[in-house]
Amino acid sequence: HLILIAVVAGVNLRCSCMSTLQLARLWARVEEFAVNHICGFCTSKRAVPSVLAKLAFHGSSSLMRAELGEAPIWDARNLKLLWADILHAKIYEYDPVLGTSTEHDLSKQTGIISTIVPVKGTAATVIVGTREGFALYDLSCRSFQNHASNGTHHGEHVRMNDGKCDPQGRLWLGSIAREGPGSAEIVSGGSSLYVLETWAGTPTKVLDAVSISNGIAWSADGGTLYFIDSLTCNVDAFDFDSNAPSHSKLACNRRSVIKVSDGFPPVPDGCAIDVHGMLW
């Protein structure tokens, strides 16, 4: 059985080869599954009703199609949805009012774009996760700047993956390692999680022996960090001290708080906290 779960925080779009009819049929199955099975997990373990996610748009034109669509984030500066096609190193700006999409092809600068985070105090600058590490990109003038530390984080078959800023503005960005023909096999324990305090600073490795560094989010009070290493099939929590004297002491007391499954499939991927304190 094919089960496609569309969640609020992140959607993998692998529908570029589907016709409109095939997509409509698949979406009908998603709706049926969602009505019967999908619900949110609450950080305080309250029971919640099922919620049906609505389709915002689909790749009906070549401009909006993606091989691996991820990293959606709302850009409140310009009232647009930003998201990425990881494997083709593209950023898309979607205007929900006009229904238009703008493409930014960064494949000449890097092999992948895995994370997009708007930079506070700028009009159109975002910090992105790349194959090599970190980069700044201006959505307006289309300038690209690699971080000085790029090339020192990992080897050839490792790239950056999911990331997010904590409530204090530090960027947390994790990686994913692959090996074998076509880099198809995940290297268990071959990845890490980094923290970048400022653009002028140096990233700090705060968690090692990660397999697939994915979703990261903070509780509404900022006291708990939620983290997903997808191959563990768990959502983990850390006590989070924003005033810790060093990056290595920001998150401690790791424990599993949600067991999603006993093995692939499914595994948890991205996550987010909504305005009600619910973890998705």
C-alpha cells in the first residue's frame, strides 16, 4: 500500500512524473488516510482531533516541479513561502496571493540546497545548507557567498540536511552521509549536528554519531529542544539552556519522547511547533 502523509511542517514532493489525473487519484487516497489516521502529537500529551492537511499547490508546470521538494519556510518579510528542490539545488519563492513562483537555480554554486532560513534584519537574504556547509544567498540580487568554514566539516559523501534557528537566532544544521554506488546507502552514525552563532563565527559540532539529521524544533517556552535522527524512528528531546556557557552545553539530557515505528517505513522526518505548542 502506498501511503503519502502530508504534514504541516514539511512535505516531500516526488510527483514530477505523475499526470494530473494520477496526482488527483493519489491525493484522494491521502485524504482518506488522513481522515482516518492522521493526528498531531502534543508536547503535553493531550489528546487532539484528526486534522486534514490541504494541498497548497502541485507541480502542474515545469517551473514548480521538484525531484525532492523539502525545507518549506514562511518568509514573513515578503509574505512568501520558500522551499527547495534539494537534489537540483533550487530555491522557490511561492506567492500565495498571486499564485506565482520564482525559481533560483544555484546548481552552479553547489550540488544541493537542503535548508533555507531568512536572515533577520535583511530584506531578502537567506542562509542555506549546501553540500559543502553553509552559504548566504540574496533572493533579490541573486548573490551567493560560501561560509569560510566550508570544506572542513565532512568528507566527499556527506552533505548538509535539515536545519533551523533556535529562539535566540543560532542556526542548527545537521548532515547526512551516504556511501556505495550512486551514494545510495546511508552511513549509520556517519553524520553530525552543528551550531552557527553568527556568520563571522565558526560552526560548532554539538552532536556526533548521527545517521540522518532531520527535524529540529523548540517548545513554546524554549526549554526543550526536539530532534529527529530518522533512522532511530524516534523523536528525541533535550533540555535546552539558552544561556549555557558554551555550545556543547546548550542541549543536554537526551531522551526519546515519541516512538514513531519499529523500523522503515515509516520514519520521522521534519518537525515544527505550532502556535498551540503542538509538535508536528
